[in-house]
Amino acid sequence: MLVFTDRGAGRPGAFRSGAAVMRHWVSSSLWFCAPFAVLLVLWAVLVPYFDVNPRLFPHLDAVVQAGLDGIKDGTLIQHIGASLLRVTVGTLLALVFAIPLGIAMGVSPAVSGFLTPPFRFFSVLAGIAWIPVASLWFGYGFGAITFVIFNAVFFIVTYNTLLGVSTIPLQVRHAAASLGAGRWAMLTEVLLPGALPNIVTGIRTGLGFAWRGLIAAEMIATNVGLGYMLFVARDFYKTEVIVLGMIVIGVLWLLLDRLLLAPIERATSERWGMVQRA
């Protein structure tokens, strides 16, 4: 158990420790960005040098200008906002259903045995395979894409929740029950904390599949979003917009994964998992 005190507050060692953490964060961030900087330099030098046809691959300045134009007229912000909203809603809906179902499968062999075969079947179809059916059921727009994202996240999170619950030793559950833990206490103090590292890992993995499914669905079933932006740009041979969209998609996922999902997964593993702070 971690115990926090204020004994080190105000001491020079505390400031040195904070400075060291900051230096480590800056150096790791620079190292992480270094390959992308190299790619940008190669792009800026090689494309003009070989006089590449802009219809095949655009110049760096054309992509930058396309980004500035999209920000000025608001279309890029609109596409980004629509895509992020769909991912958020679809993921939250999937979590609402996946976590309770995963816990139920983890604690009940009968439920697990009954649902495991169809889960194995539908897990292969999760994501973009549902796009044609989703467009028939919900029409073109928010509902169909949200359904695709829901399927991409639901099965992965359910399986990881089941895995997390099944790894909790039976002795721990029996001990909690013998101490008088009711169903709610068993859920909130034993099952959820024990399965939380696996749940967070499942969310991180599921969101990766959901992001890819989102882009594919937006190319078919909507008229706004980053996928739709790529699809329309292709029809007009606007390769600078296509590459811009690819860059925005990659940057958004990197920011989401590195700044939100990875820290949550690391903190959860340190708090509830097998990783301990030094």
C-alpha cells in the first residue's frame, strides 16, 4: 500500500526529483518525436528533388496549406469533432454493456459456457464487417457508425473483463464472503478492482480497433468525419487533403493513446495490478 506524507515537502531533494522527472519526460518525448521529424525532413527534401507528381503524392507545403485552410473555414474542426464524438459515444455504450457481462461470465461457469461459443463467432465479425448491416438498420449517419464502434469495443472489453475476473483467486473471493461481503461489496471491492487492469487493457486495445472501424465506416455511411474527408478528397484527386487526413488520424490516436490511455493503464496496473512503484 502506498502511503503519502509531506516529509519531503520543501526539501531540495524533492525539487531535484521533480526536475529529474521533467528532464526524463522531455527527453523521452523528444526521442519519441525524432522519427517523425526525420520523416518530415525526408518528405520536404525528396518529393521536390524527384519532382513527384502532386496527384501521386503532395508536397509538404501543400499539406500544411490544406490544414490551414481547413482550420480557417472550420471544416477540419467539424470533421475531427464528428469523429471524436462517435468514438466517445460508441465506446461508452460498449463499456456499459461489456463490463457487467464480462463480470457475469467470470463468476458464473454456466453463463460463460453458454456465451463463449457465440462470442468466439461474433468476435471475428466485430468492427467493419458490420458496416453493410449497420447502414441498413440505422441508415447513413451517426447510428450506423456508433454501432460499428460499439461492436469493435464490446467483444474485446468483455473478454478482457472475463479474463480479469477469472484470474482473481477463489481464496480471495471466499475470504471476502466469509468476512460478510455482500454482492455489492464483492463487486466493488473485489471483482472490479481485481479485473480493472485487464479492463483498461481491453479498452485500450478496443479503441484501436474502433478507431480503424470508424474511419472505414465514415467512408461509406456518413457525410461528415475524417473518413468522409478522405473519401471525398480522393474523388477530386486532392492528395494533399488525403495525406492531411491521414496525419490528423494518426496524431489524434497518438495523443489519445499516449496522453490518456497509456497513463491510465500504467496507473491502474500500479494501483491494482502486479506492478509496484519503486
